[in-house]
Amino acid sequence: MTGQPIRIGIIGAGSVMQGGYLAQLQRLRGRGLVELVIAADRHADRRDLIQGLGIPRFTTDAREVLDDPAVDLVVILTSNPSHAKLAAGALERGKHVLVEKPMATTLAEADHLVELAERAPGLLLCAPHVILSPTFQTIWWRLKRGEIGRVHLARARYGWAGPTWTRWFYEAGGGALFDVALYNVTALTALLGPVRRVVAMTGVAVPDRLVAGEPIVGQVEDNAHVLLDFGDVTFASVSAGFTMQQYRNPAIELYGSTGTIQMLGDDWAPQGHEVWQREVGAWRSYKDLDPGWAWTDGLRHLVDCIRDGTNPLISPRHARHVLEVVLAAKEAAQTGRAQAIATTFDAIDFAPPADDEPVHLMHDLRR
């Protein structure tokens, strides 16, 4: 499809589109790379919003987007339980698909999506897109070059006070693991490879919540600590929940045999990284190469892949593996038993950096 704009249909015009993907869509449209054809949302009162954005057609029926022959790429930004069904419907109709996280809420749904993606003509890209940031890829290359030796331990965290717009995250089938831990698991597995075993502790720490102005009682985990075994005595922990008000510690810490790497900020919004190496004996801090990088960058990446005829860096099998880890963490916490992970995925292979030191040194703190 080189040279022709990718024609996009959007399903879900709520906060994820308005507060996130809209800016990415407008940038791509401004560059002449995409054409916005149609948007669907179950709330009919969003028609004026859609038309005001220059999207010519609006519908309350998602099937109109799936069935539209003028749509090349379906962007799914709906509530989590509907992701898998809509993504499967788009793949079955030969469309390319970007689906927000999680790709599914059950392994059966995820397996179906993987099978469809491997035989369908369209590409499937599953959020989150954390591995696409320049900071993440710089850290990946540092590990690949052996700059801190072999990683023995890792730690990741992400959390906040919790959603206030939908009850789903506090009801059966939802939870903080789907909303926040999934980011960290995606990042750690991209850096360290497939997980082999999971142990977890979860619970409802703050049961009384206010959602859409109404009080509810949370029924599913809002607080979680997950331990991941990558094999070969490499372990990681993930702290996640709707129980964090603020934090200033690194998003990801990697402890190797000869040094340490820390990602600053969040893995979905990095602010650079720090490196300590035994041979240097100092902390070196590096700026983020692209402070404007956005967590919606997967859309740009997928458009590039469609135009170039290449596969996305984030594979459906990787997304399926991450989902299995998250579901295993739920099971491990409920049963008190470690859960073995059966699936794997192909290692990610980033293009080499443009030069040997693709970062900007902020300061060198000798200790």
C-alpha cells in the first residue's frame, strides 16, 4: 500500500481516543499517511465530536466499521472485555488491527486471535507499545552488548490511584493486573525473554471506590506484587496497583553481574535512563532521546509496517504470553501456588542504533 493513505476505522471514541490516540491520528493524517474514514461509539452523543474532528461518518454499530470495504485498519479503543471479539472480527474480514491492551481477557480468546493473525492477510498489533520508545530500545541494546553483564535480578513498578470512569476494573474479570502490571510484564519480557514461573500476592486494599460519581465496593485485586522466574536464576518483581498516589523511583531496574541500568519515569512515558558499571565506578545519567514520544506510538509503527510490508516488532505471540503471565499471577495469588508458564515467543530484534553511543550524557556522578 506504499504511497496510498491507510484508511482507518475507529471503534471507541471515549477517553482513550480523546486523551491519547487522537493526537497520533491527527499527526499521521497531517503527514498524509492515513485517512480517517469512520468512527463508532455506543454513545450517540459523540457524533458531533467525531464530525468536528473531520471524520466523515459516525455510527453506534461497530459492525459497520468491520464491514466497511473502505477501511484498511481498524483501531479498537473500547472497553477491555470487547477487545478480543472486535479484533477477531476485523482480522476475519481481512483488516489490519490495532487493539488496546489487553488483547483479550481469557487465554482461549487470545489463542484464537494468535491463530487468526498467523493466517489472516492483515497485521495484528497489540498494546502496550512500551518497547517502541527510544529509551527502551537504548536499554535493550545496552543489555545486548553486555554492558552490565548477565541480568540476575530486575524490578518494575507502575500504579496509580485507580480508574474513576468504569466499574469493570473493580469487578470480576477486571483488576489492577490488567490495567497496570501488563505494561511492566511486557517491558520485562521484551528485555529478559519469556517467563517460566509466576508467584504472586494480591488483594483488595481499598474496597470503597467512587466510579462515575457512584460508590462501589471493589471485588477484585487493586494491589499486587508479582514474582517472575525467567529461568537460569534470573528473577524479577512487579509492584502494581490502584494503591499508589505518587512515586519517584525508576520504572525498571536491571541488576547485572557487572552493573545496573535504571529506566527513569514510567515504561510508557520514559524520562531517560541511568547506568552504573563496575569498570567505570560511577552513575551516568542519560537524557530521553525523544521527550515527545507518546504511548500511542504503536499506531505510527503499524502504519509504517503496513506501508513497508513488514511485521510489527510487537508480535501477537508476545502479547499472548504477557496475558498468560498476568492471568497466572491472578491464579497464583488465589491458590498460593506457583504457576508454570507454557508459552514462549520469538526474541525481539531491534535495528542497530545509528551510532555507537546513541544517548546524551546528562551527568557523571563519581562515587
